[in-house]
Amino acid sequence: MVTPTAARMMQATRAQLFRQSPAQFKGLVMRENRVPYYQRLFQTHDGKRQWWKTSRSGYFLYPYYAMLVGSLSFSVYGMVRMVFGKKTLI
């Protein structure tokens, strides 16, 4: 059985979990709705792939492509060396 003090403490903690702070409330409610803008942007047929449509796409995709090419080339390099019997990287 839970003591009355512990029950009140649990209720207070539960209430704090679901109460929004003023910063969260202001950020969620007083913000411009960007859904129509992005919906128009992604639904236009301009010949671009969907992942290249935003202005920030290059910041994410160029490092991704660099890591992809680098990891694949090092993997192929290691496989070729193992075919010739050398198991070390150097």
C-alpha cells in the first residue's frame, strides 16, 4: 500500500511531466506554420530529386557521399589486399 505522502508526491511529479514550460508553449503555439511551404516545395515537379529540394540538402548529402565513397573504397582496398594474402592495412 502506498502512503498518502508518496501518492501526493507521485501526483505532483506526474503533473510536472505533462506541464509545458513557457518556452515550449511559446515555441509551439506562436510559430509560423511551415507545412504548406514545404508541401508546395516537395510537390513541385521541377526535375529535382526529393532529397535535393531544400537549400540545406548539400550540407547533409555531400558529407554522406564522401563517407560512402571513402568507406567503400577502403573496403575494396582491404578485400584486394586479402586476396593477395596481406591481412594488415599497411
